[in-house]
Amino acid sequence: MDVRKLQRIVVNALEDIKAKDIVVINTRKLSDLFARVVIATGDSNRQVRALAKSVAAKVRAAGGEILGIEGEEAGEWVLVDAGDIVVHVMQPGVRAYYDLESLWQTKPRRAAGTAVAAGE
């Protein structure tokens, strides 16, 4: 399945269950394992699990394959591996703590007021 089509399916599935702060990061230049990372927030364990199940169901219904789902038991952070796209659905505190957006950015963020290192 085309990665853009898969991305639309994933984002629509998250929006259907009212995910918050959906972020799509193109990781083609960073990893050969997958093309996109999608990060979304759910307000409770129940919503996080429902968001992950929605993604898996919609991808399968469109003919895609789900390679694995991790973290459903606790429901604080559920990872859905859809091959070219890895989806992270997290509760707000977990998302803030792990800050995956910064990890997968191609350009490093600099905190306000931080000095620039020599040579930059």
C-alpha cells in the first residue's frame, strides 16, 4: 500500500476517536525500517486503547497489514506497527516525558536562551 494512502487511513482512524495533537513525521531519511512516525494523544487508558484498535481495524479493512501492537495492557502508550508507518498513541504525561517529536526531528531544537556551541 502506498505510504501516503496508509498515512491518510491512520490519521483518519485517529481523528474518528478524537485523538489530540496528531503529528506525522517523515522518517525516510532517518530510518530504513519505516517511512513515517505518527504520534497522537489520548486522554485516558481507555481512549488510548480505542485509538490503537481503530488504527489497526481501519488499516486491515483497507487491505493493509498490522505487524504488531504493543502496550495495550497498560494503555498509557500503545505502539501500532503498520509496516511503513509506526503509530504511537500516548497519554499526555507519557508523551511529554518521552518527547518522541524531538527524537525524530531532522533539525535539532534549541531551547530558548541556550548558547550556540562553537562551530555551529
